[in-house]
Amino acid sequence: MIEFKYQCSECSREYNITADIMVCPECSKMQEPDKPLLGILEVVFDGHFHHQPKMSDLLPVEAEYFPKIPVGGTPLWTPANIADELGFPNLYIKDDTHNLTGSLKDRASYLVAAFAKREGIREIVMASTGNAASSMAGVGAAAGLNITIFLPESAPRAKMVQSLQYGANVVLVAGNYDRAFDLSLEFSRKSKNVLSRNTAYNPLTIEGKKTVSLEIYQTLKRSPDFVFVPTGDGVILGGVYKGFRDLQKMGFVDKIPTIVAVQAEGSNAIAKAFKDGGFTEIDAHTVADSISVGIPRNGYYALKQLKQYNGKCVTVSDEEILIAQKELSSKAGLFTEPAAAASYAGFLNMRAEIPNDAIVVLLATGNGLKDIDSAIKGVEFPKKTITSLDEL
């Protein structure tokens, strides 16, 4: 028998998993404005498995509550041309562009939707730069839930269109993601029977994303040596760590990989804190909108994991991100959005420090069609039309 609970990542207090608790009630009393969240909760479990656990066994919601949609089980494959060219035969891409709405965020939305169904909650609210919004909208549509999304006005139109197609109630915010986050929290606190899916604030967002690590292990039958993670608010990073930590707790792996947080130079709050020791709000601006965050809400938690498990941070320029996006497309046939390409840009930046026989995994977190305006910057359109082949 396995029992799941919440445990505060700072004070270690434990709480039952209920819809009315999101962050540690005690630690969150010390929350400062314009700082990452205090009192981030983790899902922990006690007990032993008497069989090889299935993925659903490692999540705190029973399988029957999940909507019947294809989330997870995404391919882990080697981009042969790139691996050969760079001399890294064990280079892999964990390709979460294959998820239902085209991004890794579906893993969190899937678990949150299942929890809402179990608890009899009909509406979910959240803030997003775009991917989490379209993800929750799509997964919520399949689960029969009402979804309200607070989007910054700068969000890519393709992601907004996705959310609207799925039937979500989209509220445009005059301001950035951090303003949208605050407004969505205020909305959820003032509304009855509404569940917040805000990243980091809802512990299930970290827990859902840990499944990407479980799948990497299932394919490789071991821990990789390095995992490169596009990083904005730090929740995917936290989820990757959580997955490998759970695997280590159960005795399936004997080490945590070296996890590399890849940040854009214009949105590098976690990398700065990793170097300087403290968080200061930044004016985030980057072509990689999905990792553009001024206040990384999961910052303290992410920083703790990076330091405890000898992780690394690397920053890349927008130019490097767009070059990496084009290379993934033209050499591997994988069209990612800029934030997803950041993992490859980070690897290119660090590859001289990595043994050539290392097992390296790049997280591809979102499909390129989600942000055509950015992709246009990396291509050149034909300049003329023709009427016959003689004109070629």
C-alpha cells in the first residue's frame, strides 16, 4: 500500500493532498513580494511496491480519473546527423513535441485535470506565457472542465489560437507573465470550487512533469549522464529532478544525472541566483517566450536542487537559440519553438566540457508551430515567383 502526501521542501512539514492547500501554510507566511514562492510542496510517498511499478502507480491520483488522451510516452531518439557531426554517439532528444497539444506542459495538465475530476472541481484557472495555457485548455476540453486563462498580451498568437480553439476563456493582461500570475491567483482565491494550476504554486505541476524522467529511465534502463532543460520559472527543472530522485529512492538508479538549466540571457534569474546566491527581479525579454520570466516562481526550489545535486546553469543568447532552432530543423528534421531549442543551444555551448561518450539528453519541450513569428527570423523567404522551370 502506497500513501502519498505533500511535504514542504523547506520545513519538511507534511500535509494531506487536498484541493485547498497549494503552498506550505507556515513557510508562505514569510512570502516577500516580487520573489520566488516560499513553501513549495512536493509529493512524497511511503510504502513499498511488490511489483515493477507502472507510471500511474507513481502518481498521487488513481488511473481512472485521467482523461483518455495520449499524454506522455513520447519518443527518445538520436538525431543521427547532429550526433555524427559533433562526435556524440549517445546524444538523445526527448521529444515532447509529440504530446497532445505539442508541449511538455501536457504532463502537468494531465495530472491536474485528473485531480480536479477526483475532487469534483469543474473549473481550473491559471496564468501562462502560452504553452501551459494551450495545454490546460486542450487537456481540460478532453476532461470536460472549464478553463480560464490569464495571458500576457505579448503571448504568441498561435498559442492564443490554440487555447481559444479548445474553448478556454482567455483573459488578456496588460503586462507580463508575472502580472498575469498575480491576477490569476487573485481570481482563484475569490472564486468558489476553482482550482489553480499555476506553475509551482500547484504542487501537481512539478509532480506531473517528473514523468519525463521516468520515461527517460524506462527507455535507457539507466540514468543519463547529462540532461539539458530549457528553464524559465524552474518547474520543468524541478520535475526532472523529482523524477530521478524518486527513481533513486526506489533503487532503480544509483545516481542523479548532471542536470543543466539552460536560460536565455534576457531571462536568466535562476542562473544569476546560482552564481550570486540571491534572487533579484529582472526585466525578462527573449525570443524564447516560454522561458521568459522576471520572477521564477519555482526559483528557490530549483536553486536548492541544482546545488544539492551538482547541477549546472548555462545562458545562451537569442541568436544562439535561433541558430539552434534552425539546426534542429535542417539537420534533424525537428521543428521546435525557440524555448525548446534552447536545450540544444546550451549543449552546443557546453559540449567542450562533456566527454564524447557521455549519454546526453536534450528536452524538446514545444513544437515550432506554436511561435511562427520567431521562426520567421531564422529563415529567408523566396524573393520571386516563376512561371516555368526555365526560370530556375
